[in-house]
Amino acid sequence: MNYHFIKKGEWKKYRKEILFIENKCFKKKDQTFISTFKEMIDDINPYTLIARDGKNPIGYFMCAPLEESGDDLKDWDKNFGKKNTLYLFSIGVIPEYRGKGVGSEMLEILFEHIPTNYSRITLHTKNRSFKRMCIRYGFRNIDTGLLEGKKMTYLGKWLR
């Protein structure tokens, strides 16, 4: 496997790979979601890592400052506005590579490269196996509730 951080401003070169992974990882998305996802990425220019097996994209993550990730997160996080939190808003590994350590390795790479001005990282998930993996890496439950009509668990990890 090889991993590549996408630098600010160059992510558009990789959009096709990211959307390929997104479509393979998650249930079929409608066109409204895809266009909203593209616009969101264009707006916040996220911190992104792509995992590849040779030249084939197999996984990715995207994160951004919590405050840039949506006002609906204000109700979930009392640290909203402190500018010390990175929010992991999307992570995916294509099905044929799950359970082979790709997601774990991506999290480890993320922890090693988070800019020092962030002291914590948070995420939402409804996937129980991903939640268990995150807890093994030191994430703790912050809250549980509905986000966009789906029951989610909000997890956080203090880094420093």
C-alpha cells in the first residue's frame, strides 16, 4: 500500500479517485448528494489522504477544522469555536480491502501528521466496527443522537 497526502489546493486532481472510493464504500448516493459533496469539498479544501494499492485507489479520509465542517455540529460539541478540533468527516476503505489494516494505518498516519494547533479530533459514525476500531485508538464517546435523521455516535480523542 502507498499513502499520499493531498496538499491544499491540489485535491481537485484527485476528486475522481475520492468519488470512486466514496461510491464503492457507501450505499448508492443520489446526484444531489454527489453535487453537495463536491461543493463542500471545494469550499473547505480538506486535509485529505488517499490510500492506494499500486495505482488503484482503495481508501481515503478527509478532515477539516470543526468550525468549517458545518454549523449543525455546534449542538454536538462544546468546543465548537475554540479552533482546536479537527473533524474527520469522511473515511472509507473499499469493501475488498476492509479488515486488512488499511483503515488502522490511515488513522495512524493521521495522528502522526495532525498540525500541532489541533489538540483533538472528532467524528460521527453509525458503523459499529469502525466505532470499535476508533475506541481501540483512544477515541471516547462524546454523545449519541440524530444527525441528518440518522442515529450517530459522536467520538473524540484528545491528542495533546
